[in-house]
Amino acid sequence: MKETENSLVFKKWQCEFLQSHVLDEQDYDRAFSAAERLKFRGGVTDGEWLEMVWLANAAFCRSGM
């Protein structure tokens, strides 16, 4: 399987929401909502959206909440 590079929109989302690598509940909600809006508007692919959700979930789990 060929690995594809993520879009600029994905990278911008990642920089905005995952700089600390840990999300509390409020930050998780913001990150998830932003990812949903980007997917709905066609700003990211389905694969990028799934990766965003996975990354947000992982960062929230690291918070211990």
C-alpha cells in the first residue's frame, strides 16, 4: 500500500489541536468538532478524517480522563 502525504488542511488541524499531545475533554471536543466540519465541507479525505479522530482519541486517552 502506498503511503500518501496528508493535506495542508490536515497538517494545520494537527498543529492547532495536537501540539501538547494531550487533550482534556474540552480540547478533545473542539478538535473532534473541527475535524467533523472539515470532513463535512470536503476539506479532508475520509482517510485523513479517520486519522484525525484516531489522533484526537489517543491524545484524550493520554490525559487519563
